[in-house]
Amino acid sequence: MEIWKVIGMKNLDKVEFVWSSDAINARGLEYWDLADIRQLGMDQRKVNMLARDYLTEIEKKNYKPIMLSQRTGKPVILSHRMLPGLRKGQEKMSKSDTSSAIFMEDDEDEVKEKINKAYCVEGTVEGNPCIEYIKHIIFPWFQEFEVERSEEHGGNKTFKNLEDLISDYQSKKLHPGDLKAALAKALNRILKPVRDHFDNDPEAKALLEKVKKYNVTK
């Protein structure tokens, strides 16, 4: 409920709090028969595949007959993408390493500093977290990527698709410094409404400060 208040949801007096376990147990047999999809991050893929192999080997002997009549085959594995960390060699972001990711409460200068320090080798796309951020956040959000630079360095350019951006970057027509500046600016545009909400809502601001007092664990 406190999180909903922080993000600005109204009319919370009409919200009913329901434990997910209650909803599941009320119609247990029906629920578990439908639970044939496992949704986790790519970092959990090996565990999911192990579950598929295990269920095949035991032929689901642990399930009741009424469930066996409806549950057939291996579960579907739906793995969502993990954003890499911003530092070199980080396959995924980490809450315990604040320099490895952009957080919703980061201010404008923090975003700029993190992106400026991010691993971003000139001409190299593979393993480049800045390219991944542009691919999975900026293009889906804005449908374009705007780069501002002096005429001496090619002038301003708006990329309408990732392929053109990658082409310019790999050919070194787009410098890492210009890419980073554009990425930081785009991320700050996305985060501005969040910052405005916390700045203008006293209750949200108080809740944020309260949350910040807790230790962040990995």
C-alpha cells in the first residue's frame, strides 16, 4: 500500500488487500493445473531447464490423478531479459553496487556520472551496456535516439532504428562520448516525471526518505 501511495495512486480507501495465497488456495486444483509457465530472468534459465528435465524423469508421479488428467508435457519457460551492469564484465545489474545500474531515485547528476563511467569501448557493440540500454529502454520509449554534437564532429543526428546507430558506432562515426551524453539525457527525460512527483508530493518524499534508511541487499 505504501508503494502505491508513493507512485501517486488515488482512492486507496477502495482498494482491498488480498493475499495471493488465499486466492490460490480457494481454487487450488484449478490454479495449479494452469501453472505450466515458469517466468524468471535469463539468469535462472539453468534452474528452469533442470525442472523440465526432472519432471520428465519422474513423469509427474507426485501429482494427483485429477491433475494428471489435465497436466501434460513440460512447463513452458518464459525468460525475461536482464539488463547488464554498467561496469566492465557485469552480466547483470546489482542492487548492492550502486554504480552498476540506473535507479529510479537517481538524480540528474547521478545518472550522468554513472553513464560517463560506464564501460563503452569505441566501435565495440558486444558487451557494451550503453548499447543495451539504448536497445531495450530508449528505443522502445522514444522510438528514436537523439545525439547532439558539434558540426565539427558530425552535427546533430536522430537515429530512427538501432541498426543505423550500431552501424555508425561500429564504423566509429559515433563517438562513445557523444553516445553517453545522449543516453544520459534520454534517461533523465524518462525519470523527470518520477523526480517531479517526489519533489512535489510531501508524503511521497517522506516515504522515499524512510525507504532510503534501510540497507539495500544484493
